[in-house]
Amino acid sequence: MPRRYSMATRANLTQTTHAGIERALVRLLAARPYDAITMPEIAQEADVSVRTVQRHFGSKDDVLAAAVRYPAQALSEELSKRPAGQSPREDLQSLVAALFAIYNRYRPEIWTLYNWSGEVPQLMQALRVATVSWLSAVEALMGRWSNRCAIDPLLAKRAIMALTSYPTWRGFAGAGGFGSPEAETLVTRLLYALIFEPSEQP
């Protein structure tokens, strides 16, 4: 039992150290170009030694890859925990809620991902991975919905990707002044109107 506790404690400490180093790089990226940031600066920002950073991550690119990989993994886990809805509207609500929960939880990391993705190849790759994960969830819903009612799959996919993008969420939750539940409800209603209401017309 003591050994098991020790291993669990060590794993938790490792995870905490990893997260601290990753977030240190994200904070630095908010103020400086990626190419100008050094490993010693990351260590100083994380309040650890350079040796510690190097032991956990082989390079600055590895730190960056880890920092932006977790939101994509978290999204996949969040989506897998949400059961299929009893109706298309419930499915949409669940899908939107899963994504917005990740946006809330990983605001700095996702902002960095979008802000620097055009200049840092590693971020562009991470963005592609996150997009593939999201598209897979959307396409799974397309399959269920197509068996229930007539929809335009291309329109549905475009509408979902546009209205659930991070910049759109920031517009609702930031400048728009909507709280997260309000933003979820509004986006769900908009998507339902765009995807399903046209097929309900005579």
C-alpha cells in the first residue's frame, strides 16, 4: 500500500510539473514570438530548473506540442462521456456544451493555438488534430440525424463548424457578454434553425 501511494503521488507530481511548464510557455507566447523564447526562460517562468524542463521535455517544440495536445484530447474525452440525445436538438445541445466546456477550461492554450497557428508549424498541426477530432464527432451525428430526418449534410457541417469555432465562442462569451450557458443555448437554437427547420417546411 505505501508503495502504491508513493507511485500515485509521484505521478501526480509529474503531471503537475508538466502542466506548470506547459502553461509557462503559453504565458510567454502571449507576450513574445515563439522563436524568441528560450528553454531557460520557460524554466524561470515555471519556477523550475532548466534541467527539470529538459528531463520532462526534450525541446521547446515538445513543450509546445504537449501544451496544445491536451485540449484536443480533453475534447475527445468530453465528447465520449456525453450520451446520444433523444432528439436532434438534444444532440446539438450536448455537442455544443462539450466544446464550450473545453473552451472555458483551456482558454489560454486555445487562444495561443489560434493566435500563433499561422506562424508556428507545430501549432498548425495541433489545430489540425483538434479539428479532425471535432469533425469526427460532427460526422457521427450526421449519421444518426440522416436516419431520422431529411437534412443537408454539407450545410449542417458548415453551420456547426462556423458557429462552434473558437473565435465565434469568444464573440458570444467575450464581446457579446453572454455567459457560457446562454451562449450554448443561443448557438444550439441557431444551429437547429439552420439545419432542421428548412427540412420541416412544406
